[in-house]
Amino acid sequence: MPDALSYLDALKYILPEVAVTVGLCAVLIWDLLPGRKRSQEGAWLSLGFLALAALLLIQRLDWREATVFGMVRVDPLATVFKLFITSAVGFVLAFDLADRRQTGEGKGETYFLLLTATLGSYFLVGTNNLILLYLGLETLGLSSYALAGIHKRDRFGAEAALKYVVYGALASGILLYGVSLLYGMCGSFEMHEMARYLVVAADEGRSAQLLLPTLLVMVGFGFKLSLFPFQWWAPDVYQGVSTPVAAFLAVGSKGVALAALVRFIAVTYSGLLRFGEGTLGAETAFTGDLVLLLSLMAGATMLFGNLAALRQTNLKRLLAYSSIGHAGYILMGVAALTEQGFQSAVAYTFVYYMMTLGAFGMVLYFANQSGSEDISGLRGLGLKHPLAGVATVVFLAGLTGLPPTAGFFGKWYLMTAAWSGGLRWLALLTALMSVVSLFYYFRIAKALFLTDAGEAAPAGRRNPVLGGLLALLAAGSLFFLYFEPLLDAAVFSVGSLIRW
Amino acid sequence: MGLSAYLTVGALLFLIGLVMVAARRNLIYVLMGLELILNAANLNLVAFNRFRPGGMEGHLDGQIGAIFVIILAAAEAAIALAIVLNVHSLFETIRPDDIDAMKD
């Protein structure tokens, strides 16, 4: 379709993407230049370009929706989640800089791959076109597979990368097959055009055809979000990769996948959903099936994640199961298929970002002190490192959902949305699972503060940079929902999706 | 030949690919299965575009989408093979069931 925008006008909409692209080329070339360099410089270079992209994105927060180059969609949801991934990668780079157990191997490539993943995420969240969505998903995925296997002589890392690439490629292949079926039904990759066709199909009573493609597409999203029954890779991969990369997979890659899922469901099926006035809403039998599918997945995911976490001793494995459980909570908001549900899912994703990044930062901090990533390695360290210890307690309270943290309010919104969307059993299950999660989160706090360190306790140096980052994230976990501009942007962004 | 012939071949390719991945006999086998799945989707895209109601004049999105997917499949194969090569040199096997160093 012809676009009213001229090429140069269109270019200014994708300046953040341009900044990241230039940045990743610069990092790659910098790494190839001859001469002795310290690995840190690449990280600072990447951080600089990410900051530039973030500045450009902040300028674009209040821009009206536009589609440029026929495929790239610039709207509030896209911009908010581009900021989300940019800042998440920023934190991951900072974690990497603060990590004292540097091996020096593959550093330049790590920074390059993190920026590639950022670029892929930009396209994943910023498009209404299913082919570009697939391309974004794969750019993010391929960078993540390579990131997982970057340490060549590490057996765990190699195994993690292998499991990740096989399951990931399978899931995205199945998603693509589902997209091809949707394309055959609707004759277009554009979500808005699909929505128009699907309304017609539903009026003719043919919406049952939609079930198979929807199921196939959900396999792809389910893998990225580690939803049951596509979660098997997550614990092995998180344990096998370095802690900053695990944080990126748990937070960045999951957050943008959630944004893409919300956009896919809210736009493609907008004719079949039950939104308020101003939308196309009309309930059909397909709507009921979709709610059932999503809510069963959400319920099974939180059950599995929380129950399996109970018997873990490795911190990263425990956090992997915990992040599976949280993916279940977030999907519960989507499953309600209401505007309130989407909003609470997006808001909780931001809270989850603070708490989970913090929790992985905590693992990094204490692993630097004790050299161990097991819960037993934490013994007594909380008293020696009060700042990190207190921050950890905040993250754990937030992940459990205890008041007064943002985790409590975020979960409360999700449960209210599910309750009013008719998914009462799911809201009750969430409350029950929060109680279960108290047991395993408390084990970490207990190891930190209530266990005697014994004689062999290492007297590690403080790590002020990492401590500061943890304090920042802890403040976010406590007060994030009071920080209205960002939350408004998240809530507003969903509204722009479903009114058109 | 009509659309349904192409779709049948596509569905068969998809199923063969799934079985090859699920059988987990050999990692190269698994990667071939993954490629078959992508090609099944590609065949669908191209066929749906060719038999589009109203003709394909001015609507080539399916064909172009398929080209994108071919490029991605190449990139994916490159990364997957690199990872398999590294696994092979560390574990000295490419049977998926033998590669299990991490336990619950």
C-alpha cells in the first residue's frame, strides 16, 4: 500500500533502530581492530549507543501511531517495550561490567549479540505484520542461542545452548507454520486486515477453523515465555549460561515476547473479543475456547513453576522455576481477554522486570563473594553485606507478593482482572501459589541472615557498583507502581491497541 | 493441480519434521527435521499466495515472506551447526540422550 510519508519522514520514526544498528556494527568493528584492548571498552561503547536509543525512544513516547515502510508500527506499546528491553540490556551490561569473575573470553561477541537481540526485540514489539514479527522473534532467538553457547570450553554452557537452539527453533518453526495457515485464511500478514476478515468468518460461523493456527502460534509464544508445557528448556539453560545472560533471558526476552503476544491477541482477534465500547467486540464460541486454552496454560504454568521450585538448591535453577511461575501469573491477565486484563499483564511485566533483574543481580553479587551459586553458599553473607542483603529481602518479598512491595499490588491487579473476567479459580490458584512460593523464597532469606556462617566463611570484598544497582532495583520493586508516568504509559499503550 | 495438493505436501513435510525432531536419534537428524518444518511453512506461504482468491497481481507478500524465511533458515542452520560442533567436541557424541550433564 502506498504510504503518505516520504522516505526521510519515515526514517525519523525508526531512529532508535538505526542507533542500535550503528551501535552493533561499531561494537563488532571495535572488537576486530588490531591492538590491545580491555574487554570493558566494548561494554561502555554498547551502553553509550543504548543510552542514545533510550533518549530517542523517550522523545517518541507521546507520538501518535504510525506505520512506516509498510511493516514497522510505531505506537505507545512498541515504544514502551522498546524502552523496557533497552534498559534491561543496559542492566545486563552493567551486571557484566561489575562481575569480578571475568574470563575475558568472548566478551566482544557478547556485547554484539546483546545489541542484536535488542534490535530483534525492537522489531518484535514494533510490528503488526506477522512476517516481521517472526523475523524479530528469530533475530532475538538466534542471538540468544549464540549467547548461551559463547563459552566454548564450558560443558554446561554447550549443553544449555544445544537444548535452547533445538527447542527454540522447533517452537518458532511451529509458530511459522501457524502463521502460514493464518495467512492462507485471511490473505494477509497484517493483523488489522486479519481482524477484519476474522469478523466476517465469525459471522458465517467459521471461527472454529481458527483453533489450529492459534494453537500453533501459541506454541511459539509459549516457548519464549516458558509456559507449560513448553518450559522444559528454561531451568537447564538458566543454570548453564552466565548470570547476566540468564537475567537477559528471564527478563528481556520474556518481556518483549509478552508484548508481542498481547499485541497479537488484542489486534488479530479484536473482532472476537469482549472489549468495551468503541471496539469491534462480539463474543463467539472461539472466544470461549481461547479463554479456556490460555487459562489452562496459565494455571498449569504457575502450578508447575512453583511446585518444582520447592526442591531446588541451585539459585539460578530456583529462579528459573520462579520465573516460570511468574509467566503463569502474567498469562492469567492475558487469559481474561479484557482491557483490564491486558493492562494488568503489562504492568506486572514491569514489576517482574525490577524484581527478577534484582534477584539475578543478587545471585551474581553473592556468587562473586562465595564462588558458589547454591543456596548453601549464601550462609551468613547477609550480615556481612547489609545493602545487598536487604535488597535481596525486598526482591524476595516482591516475588512472593507481600505488601507493601509493588509485587503485591501488581499481583492484586492481575487477580482482580482475572476475577472480573470470570476466571475466579485462576485468581484463587494464584493466591495459593503465592503461599507456596513463600517457602522457597524464605529459604534464601534464611540462608542469608539466619544461618551461621561457620569458620570457613570467605571474607570477600564489597562490590559497590553491583550493590548500587541492586539498591536501585530494590527501590523499583518497592515503589514502581507509584511511579505514574511509566505506568500510565503502559496502561495507555494497551488502550491504543484495541481502539481503532 | 490445485491448492490442496500443495497443502497436503506441506502438512506431510511438517509432520515428518516433527517426528524427526521428536525421535531424537541424532542431532544432525534433528536439525534436518527443523529445516523440514520451515520448508513446510514456506510451501504453504507460496501456495496460498499463488492460489489467492482474486489472483496474485500486486499481492506478493507470501512469496516475499518465503524468501525472508529461507534467509533465516540459513542463519539458523549456521548457528545450530556451530553449537552442535562445539557440543560434539566437548561430549564426543551427537546423540541427544547422552548429552545430559545438568541434573535436577
